[in-house]
Amino acid sequence: MRTFGVEEELLIVDPDTGAPLALADALLSGRRLAADDAPENPHALETQDKTVYDDDELGLSAELKLEQIETQTRPCLQHSELLPQIRAGRLLADQAALKNGARVAALATSPLSSTTHTTPDPRYARMLERYGLTAQEQLTCGFHVHTFIESPDEGVAVLDRIRDKLAVLTALSANSPFWNGMPTGFESYRTQAWNRWPTSGPAGIYGTYSAYRRVVTRLLDSGVMLDEGMLYFDARLSRNHPTVEVRVADVCLRAEDAALIAVLVRAMVESASREWRDGVEPAPVPTVLLRMAAWQASSSGLGGELLDFGTFRPAPAVDVVRSLVDYLAPVLQEQGELSLARQGVEDIIARGTGSAEQRRVWDSVLEKSPPDDGGLAAVVSYAVGITMRGTSGLPEVDAAPELLRVRQS
């Protein structure tokens, strides 16, 4: 079985108002502040140098905005290893937040409007200057799944063969119905905001690793993106680890949903690799059609129709999601995860995605006497509770200095 691990981006929020707090530097005191995507070891994949990937420690790091914190799990072989690590990462981040008068919430966008603050790092400063409002407003939290690959050639073969199925993961993980203090009409508005970057979204079929590298070189030569770390495609070869990195999902409100999506991604990678080795060509779906599938998944989540990944015609979302599990069933069965995957998908269908849960809380508040914030603080408070569900008891912490509680400028 392939090892897999995840990265979760979490919001740092005021426990009373629900507003984002720019406290990542305080949470990471004594740690490296910036989480550069730029490669520390540009030859890690080619040389199969797994030094970083095999780190035994859970990680915390900063991201583009000081209002968010990223957690990283270790590589795992089993769902039973991964889920506790996701919860442990959330607990680690929340403990650091509590010491500074804050909490963390697994929300892919902030329900409340807030001025954002860019992490003080030269690369991020360049991004802010180069990309203007796109960078200024980019307070979004994603969920990234890394799955081990044996070689760059295998990795590119996988990228070519999973691209037509990734939008289903966007629908399953949808957890961002609010933006700047208002409902968006989208289940995953993070997808809409994120896809403003010039190198985001689905990619074409590469065919070979050399062709993949030529595309990357052409993009760099264009001068539009600053460095290779800004290759923000829905899936890419990691530059620091021997993995395929799938990046389409919202951060999931529930840790168990995050672990489920990681299981599905690993099965997609293994299925794609087997197809490659068996000589099965990738489905020649035009990239523009993949954009339509991603937009539809962002718009409706599981509440309406998705573009079926076989026909790319509209079909009930729940049928498309179940079809994905059926497609992955041989690998999931071998790995002892088929029942888990089927039950996990049915749980999300029955309960609703994170977006559906957020809206239910919001609707419930609005049915009563709406508060000044329009009920969005209640949404954040609910999200904090669900984010931490399943973690061990939180330790007592001292009251935070008032400066850290109120800093917003």
C-alpha cells in the first residue's frame, strides 16, 4: 500500500465574535514562520530523497495569510493511522491558538468579513505586489493530499488519469458557502476565489515527465508566475516529496470526512497507476470541460447535479459520488477500505457537506431574532466545536494578553 499524508489549512478565529485573527506569527513563535511552496530541495522527487517526507513529527506552519495556520500529518499506511493524526494536528493548532486567546476552525472561507494580513515573508510580499487584489483577498483554506509515487514517470501517468475525476472531490468536501459576510450561492466558494490565480485549476494531459517539465518551464519563462511553487494546478507533482499532491478539496469541517477524501485520493492514484501499467490511455477530456465540471461542483456540491466523470453530462450528484466509489472499488477492496469508503460517502450524503451544516446553523439563527452579525458568529462557533470533535481533552491555558485578543490592524 502507498503511504499518504495530508495538509490542512485552518482559520484562526476570535472565539467570541468569530472574526479571523492575524495570529499565525504568535502561534508559531519559535518556528519557521513562512510556509514557502518554493522547493527546499528541487531534486527531491527525481532522486527519491524522502528525508522530509519521512519526518516523524506532526507539523505546523504559516501560509499566505496570518489568519490561517497549516497542519501536516506524517506519511501513513492506514486510515486508522491518518484520522488520529488529522485530529492531533487540529488539537496542536488549537492549543497554540488558545494560548493566544483564539481558536481554530476548519472553514474553507471566513463567514465574516475581515481585513487580511499577509505573512511577513519576502516571497509573499512579492506575491502581494504582483497579484494585487487576488493576493489581498486570498484567505482560503484548502486540503491537500500527498500520495507516494515510485517515480516522476508514474506521477505524470497518474496526473493524466485522475484529472477527469477530481471535481467529485470538490463536491464532497464543499465547506465554504459564505464570503465577506454574505452567502455566496456556492457550496465551495473557495474554489471560485482560488481559481483567480493564473496557474490554478485543471491541467491538460502531459504524456511524459519530460513533457510535464516542458510545461513547467514554459510557465516559468512566461514571467506570469513567480516560481515553481506557484504551480497551483488541481493536482501536481510535489517538489519536496516523492508524491502526487491533489489540491482540489476545501478543508473539511469534520476530520473523518478529511480522512475519507484522503482514502479516495490514494485509491485514485493506485487505480491510475495500474491503468498506466496496463496500457490504458487517459480519457481525452478537454481541459475546458474539466473547468465546467469544477465550476458545477463548486456551485452545487452534493445538493444538485454534477457532471458525470464518464459522460460529462449532468447527473444527480449522489449518483456521481457513488459511481466514483464503484470505480475505485477493486483497489479499495484490496486495501480493506471499501466498506469504510461506502459508509463515509453515505454519511456525508445523509448529513450534508460542511457547507450544508454551516447553512443549517445560519438558517436556525435567522429563524429567531437575528443578531447584528447576521448569525455568522454562531456559524463559526459551531465550526470550532465540530473541528475539534474527536480530539482529546484540551488543556487549561492562561488568559491571553489583551493585545493578542484584539489585534486586527
